[in-house]
Amino acid sequence: MLLRVGELAKRCGLTVRTLHYYDEIGLLAPSARSDAGYRLYNRGDIARLHQVQALRRLGVSLGEIGALLTRPELSLASVIEQQLRMLDEQIAQSVRLRDRLSTLRAQFMAGEEPELAEWLTTMELMNMYDKYFTQEELKQLPFYQADTARRRQWSALVEQVAALMAGATPAGSEQAQALAVRWMNMVEQDTLVDPALFAKLRAMHDNEPGMQEQTGISPDMIGYVMRAFAESKLQVYQKYLSPAEFAFMRANYGKRMKEWPPLIAALRKQMDGGATPGDAEPQRLAQVWMELFRSYAGDNPETQQKIRNAMVQEPSLARGTWLNEELLAYLRQALAILQPAS
């Protein structure tokens, strides 16, 4: 069956001029012409047109499409597969939008009508979340849900921290430490005590200026909170260390703090995946753990043991760190295996 150019254009929703242009640039040449000179397209031509249109929808330029179509591995089936993935994502986005609108409707019906600015901000933030988290993760995460009360808690906390910073209150003050502990506990709860989710949340804050603007949480504020949080831990450790030991710890404790969450996340992934503490990757992570630990504990085994004792006797030291008893037990087993070789 052969289709004339006008009929093909009508059937596929293009203009005759577009098909003529595709012919001119060598992207889609008709397989035949009628006695009167009309372009005629066969089944193979239509399949190629499908590939062209599919690649255009995927954002590929006409020039790039011409090069791609010369590749034998680019089959029609692979292009359709890409289209299906794109459509699946569009469907997922529509479902997410419907869920958000349903949540807003529930708020209206409950008499909790949000301000327009708050509404738009929430929508913008949720779109940012989509870039960093899978849909399964977003379904579970409390901070992603349209929880007005939780948003207000965070807004109040951010305002309190901003006020301390504006007043040049030291990060080591009791006020700053208390707010930092509360901050980290809330983050831990909002990421389901999962360091991998915290790492994604941190990446979103670092990479999205819009996120920082909308939440009011700047890199400087995060730095202030982390210093205050470190001070809250140091106050506890001081009870277990000599003045010299504590001086060394204070000088080094916060220097590599950013390296802990991804390490904890990697270790938890191994544990959840069924790796034994003696397997190669948990052992490698245990070595990294010891290297980080020594960076602030030093190389004296007695000092290291004092710090371990503090961790056992002071539950507050584990709060806000994404460490739980199960993971700590897994780590201890890995370190016990590693220690003779270290």
C-alpha cells in the first residue's frame, strides 16, 4: 500500500510542507513517485517517519536524527521503548499532580485554605524533589507530604536559627546547640532514619538555588547548624577525655563531618543487601570508617576506647546521626574482623 504525501500528512498530523522539507534534507525520501510525479510512501517509509517523530519528541534535533538513523542498532523497537518510558514518566507526573491537587482539595474542605504563594511554593518544591528521589521514596517520605503543621515547624525553626545568626550568636552557645539538635532530629525523622535519603536531600539543597530561596536554608545556615550540632556532641565527649585528648578532638571533629552520611549510607546498603560483615565491601567501608574515626580520635587505642565507651553510655551521641543499634552492631562485627589486620 502506497500513500500520497497529502494523505500521509493528514494521517500522521503533519503538514505537507514538513514532509517536503524532510525529503529535501534527506531525512525521509519517498520510495516511489506516481506517473504524475507525486511522492508515494510505503510501509518502510512510514516506519522511518515514526522514528523521526519519536526522536523529535525526545528532544533530538533534525540534524542529530539524520545521523542516528544511520546506526543499525537503532531499531524501531528501541525507539518505541524510549517512547514508552517517556510516556510512563508523563503518566507518573500526571498521577503526582493529581495526588497534590487531591491533597489541596482536602485542605480546602478542612478549612485549611493555603495562601496562593504557599501553594505555588509547595508545588515548586515538590517538582524539585522529583529530580532527586524515586517515586517509591517520595511515597514514604514525611517531608514530601503536604503537611502544613510540619512545614510550619520547619519555618519556625529556620527563623529561630536565622535570628541567632543575625545576632552573631556563637554556634557553641546553648541556644544554638539546642536548635541544632532539634534540627538534626527532625531531619532524621523526615528521612526515615535513612542516611541515603539524607544524602539526596543534602544534594538537592546544595544544587538547587530555588530550594534554598524557598526554604530560607542557605549553605551558611547549614554550616552554622552543623557546627552547633558538633558542639553538642563535643560537650558530651568532654566528660570522658583528658584535656589533651579533648583539645585534639575539638580541633578535628568537624573537619570531615560531610563524609559521614554517605559512608553510613553505604554501610547500611551493604547490611540491608545481606552482605556479611566479613565480605570485601563491608571490610573496605570499615577501613574508611576507622580512617575517619582516627582523624578526630587520634591513634592512641586508649583514647579511641574512651570515645567508644562514650558512644555506648550516651545514647544522645547517636541521635541525629542516622545510626541505630542494628547498624552499630554490624559495624562492630566488621571492625572486629578488620582490627587484627590494622
